[in-house]
Amino acid sequence: MPRARIYRPAKNAMQSGKARTKSWVLEFEPTAGQALDPLMGWAGSGDTRQQLSMRFDSVEAAEAYARENSIAADVIDPHTPKRILKNYSDRFAFNRIR
């Protein structure tokens, strides 16, 4: 039985928006190790499932797909960043002296 993980991708550090973070991704876990090609030195594997990643609108849809296709899937809960609200004046040192 193939294993997979279902997760919600985090936002890229180089972007300010939240594009492509609302969908859920199903990715297969590797079943075979990578082998080194003696001629070119590239790392490769015969496991083609590693190249596959599917996007779903909800975690329920991803779990339903995994159930229908007999895939053992682990759901990884998304990390929600904690917002720290600060005043603009807290950035300056002269306010901390008082």
C-alpha cells in the first residue's frame, strides 16, 4: 500500500501574498532510495510516484481521493503564524527609556 502525506503548503518567504496556500497537496512518500548514476553523477530513482503531487480544494477531498485509491495518507495540520500587533512608536528607542 503506497503512503502519502496531505498538507497545506506554507507561503514562500519571498512573497507577501498568500497565493497558492489555500489548496491542499497530496504527495507520495519515497519507497525506494536514490541511486547515483555512474556516468553523469545524477541521483535518480525508479520510483515515479515521487514526481507526482496533486492539489485539492479541501482536506476532505484529498482524504476521499486517498481512500478511493487505497493510499495510506497522513494529514499534516497547517501552521498558522501568530500575529503580534505593535504600535509604530514601539520601533524607536527613545520611547523605551521613559
